[in-house]
Amino acid sequence: MDLADEWVDVAADPAASQKMADIKAHLAEMYFARSGATVPGSVIYYRITGPTVHIEFSHQGGGPGGPDATGAQAGGVNHIHTVYRDPTNEYGRGIGQ
């Protein structure tokens, strides 16, 4: 919940409070997945997904060769790709309703 809150809290209250309440209400339907080493500088990926939120975070490396045996990326981790979306409000369809 703390990790989801880091993303949701970007929105101003009361929108952030409402979204966290939605996530908590659907907790039994939520999934969390993670991959990657736990060594600093390692490439990691995680996803939090459920009926009211989808969050993804993926490190991207800066060099050729991909991750080594420890999960560290050749050339280091130099940027991220991320997604935050609300499957109940695709393309803003809920705005103004």
C-alpha cells in the first residue's frame, strides 16, 4: 500500500484519498509482481494492478550487454519507464459525469 500511495499521492487531495480508498476496497483483487536483483544499481521491474489502478515501473540501462548475473545493468541504470493508469477512467471518460 505504501508503494501505491507514492504514485497516487501525486494527485491533490481529495482525489488521492479517494483513489487510495478505491484501491483498499479492491485489495483482494490486487496483484503485485516484482523482478530483479536486490543489489544497488540493479535493473528492477514492478507492477501493481487491479480493477481501479495499474502501475508499472521499469529501470532502463545505459549500456550494451544487458544485465549481468547479479542483475546490474552494463553501463548502469540511467532512466525509467513508468505507467500509471486508472482502468475505470480510460481516456478520461469519467470526467464530467
